[in-house]
Amino acid sequence: MSWVLATLLSAFFLGLYDLCTKHSVRANAVTPVLILSTMTGAGVWGVLLLVQAVYPGLLPAGLVTESLTPHQHFLLFLKSLIVASSWIGTYYGLKHLPLSLGAPIRATSPLWTLFGAILILGERPTWLETIGVLTTLASFIGLSFIGSKEGVHFHRNKWVWFLIMGTLFGALSSLFDKYLLGTLKFTVPTVQCWFSIYLVVCFLPMSIGWKLRWWPRNEFQWRWTVPFISLALLVADYLYFSALRQPDALVSLVMSLRRASTLVAFGGGLLFFGELNGWKKLPAVLGILAGIVLTICGRAAH
């Protein structure tokens, strides 16, 4: 499979991930959705670990995990804590916000990754990155004006801040991924496997508190999209990493094409959830995507 096709398919499944998440948490308890969807992903990797232990050499190299030291396990547990924080913000934000607003906010993750590289790594943005950042911010402000017509005032709506928090932790996770995969040379299946398993550990105290009613909470309704949240994300990430592994893949184009997931989620939100002001939001959404593409291309040329 070519890296372009793999990237586009990854974007499609990432958009499905957002749609499944919105369908699962809409007017529903969030905590059981988090733990059950996470257990689905951990269960897939648990079966693969069992097959690897019982039948060595049976699995393809792309699904084989490596043995780890206690320190390496701690690093992957730390990644799981970061991802868990991101998902808590994202799931609660998507529960209370229209997906046609939530998906574009989540698409700004590469922008925050750039800010992290500037602040933490001392990097300086190129002129193309600067134009991309300004385009994204201007489009984001435009989207906020449209959202105010639906009663969603970005500056004082706590669910917008929940979603921004989730996006910030997602950007931090991307920076940490670069450290794990690039500097420490972890393999992709090793990272995916153990962080999926440790996510269950991270969400376990929260699920116990929900079950014992330690706080006021909504009742949970089972929906068929709950397990598909994790399955869609597993497929999206595997295709994404598969694209990056190909020697002729252009990283800037891979990252840019993957942002097409926003259009899948945006269109799905309008089609399946009857969200409002679709045509009014579209220019702002396209502006955010254009800004992200410029930022990513500027980063690749740096």
C-alpha cells in the first residue's frame, strides 16, 4: 500500500474515531465509555501478546512487541497518563459541544506541538510557520464567533476549555512520542501495546469511583460505537505509522493529509447529528486546515 493511500485511510479512520466518540458520549456517562473503549484496545493487544508468547514467530514483525526494562515500562506508563488526561478533556468536551466545533478545535494539535517545540526545545518558527499560526488563530477566532450564535461562547464555556486541555495534552503526547520513537528507538507495536494496556490501569480508579457513586453522575447506556472508538483509533494509528515507515514518504504531506480527518468528522457531525450552521463554519474549518498545512510544511522545511 502506498504511503499516500495509507495516510488518507488513516485520516478516514481518525474521523470515524471522532464520530464514534461523539455518538458514544452524547447524553451518556463518559467514564464507562472511556474504560470500555480502552479495554477493547487493550484486549486486542493482550491477545496479540498471548499469541506471541505461545506461538513465537507467527505474528508479522509489525505486530511483535519487544521486552522492556522496568524504566521503559515506567516511560510507557507515563505516556498513558498523558493520553488519559487528553482523553478525559476530549471526551467531556465532545459530549457537550457540537462535533462541527469540536473537531476543528482538536485539529489545532500540531499548532500546540509547534509551541511546545519553541518553548521546550528552544526552536524558532520559520516565516511559513508564522503565517500558518496566524492563519489558524484567525480562523479559530472566526469559528468562535460562529459558535457564539449557537450559545457556545469560547472564552467562558468550560467544555471548550476541557477540549483545549485535551488537545494540549494530545500535543504533549506527540512530543513524547517523538522522544520514545525517535530518540529511545521504541518500536511502534511496543508503544501501542503497552500504552493501551496501561491506559486501563489509569482509568481504573476513575471507573471504580463512578461505579460506587463517589460523585453525582449520569447513567450509562450501552451503544455499539463504544468498542469501535478504540478499534478505529488502532487502525488509524497503525496506518499512520505504516505510512511514516515507508522511505519515500514525505512527513510534511503525511501530517497534512491526516488533517483531512477533520472534514470527515465535520461532515459526519452535520449529517448524523443534525448540527447547525454547517456552511457558515466551513470557511473557518478550511482556514484552520490551511493554517495547519502551512505550519507543518514550514516545520518540514526548517
